[in-house]
Amino acid sequence: MKKLFSSAFILTLCLASCSTPIQTTQSRQNNLNSSFSSDVTITLDKLTAEGTVKRMGENEWEVEFSSPNTLSGVNLAFSQGNVNASYKGLNFSVPKSALPVKAMLVNMIEAVDTNARSEELKGSDKDGVFQIAGSLDGGDYVLMLDSNGNIKSFDMPNNLLKIDFSEVKMIQGITAETTTEQETTVTTETTAETTVATESSSQEAN
């Protein structure tokens, strides 16, 4: 009877192990190092927020909220470790209602930017979703990419955080546009200074 029970137990273990798919580490071409925009839904414990996110480059991100009411219209600009908040063009300190979300967004940005530096992404493929597991000072995370290599979600289970991305679109020519705007500003300022100098010279001559 004992032998029969032992055999049945071993058979059950074998069937259970065989039915569980073994996930092996895989490599994938890295498409994270790009500029993109996306709709996002952020769930942090009991808070749910929606908005849009833009990645212009490493350590250059913007998030604008459309809900809830306490965050609607608030824009958070992340640049080289600094965070600036604005509302309809007016700058102010990050509101208390946005502080928890801001902290979690910093984790997401760090995870994406860190993986974006790698030549190849290491993770596991499950049902067409590529999962990258990692760890930050803020906790463990799972970064998920869709079949096209676009960011799909960012999870930090221990922090009760989940960020879902949708309608991901690549942004082209950000650097060029920024450079053009700067050159235009410099040209305008130079022209104005030249005009003032010319008028002053004319008045002194008269």
C-alpha cells in the first residue's frame, strides 16, 4: 500500500512539472532606446490615474494626467534627475496628490532607461509578451514588451504598482525640432541686439 501511494505521489509530481512550461532566458533586439508617446493607465494601490507619457530620450520624459480630478491637467517633466510640475503653462512644486505617483514613475523611467542602454534585452517570452525582470532600489519589477518590441506594461507587485501602455507611437525628429527652435531664438535675439546697437550708433552720430 505504501509503495502504491509513493508511486502515485511521484506520478503526480511528474505530471505537475510537465504541465508547467519551463521559461528559458531569451535575447531580443533592443527597441527601447527610442522616442515615443503613449497613453497610460497607472494603478497604485487604490489610486487609478490616466494620461499620456512621452519619452524624448534618456532621462527626458513628460507625463500629463487626464484623471483623476486631483491630477487632471498636471504635467510632470523629468529631466536629468529633476522633476518640474506645471499646470496650463504655470510652474509650481509637485502637488502632494502627485508625490506617490511621481515616485513610482521615477522607478519606471529608471527601469526603461537602464534596459535601453543594453545591446540586447534578456528575458522570457510568454504568449507573445517579452518579460524582463529586474530590481531597483525601490523594489523588484517586471517590464513587458509586445510582439513589436513596444513597451506594454511595467509592474512592481511589492509596491502595488502597475502601469499599462497603449497606443504607443514613435516620435521622430525631436532633436532636430529642439535645435531648430533654439537656433530661431538665438537668431531672433541676435537680430534684436544688432538693431538696438545700430539705432544707438545712429543717435550718437546725430
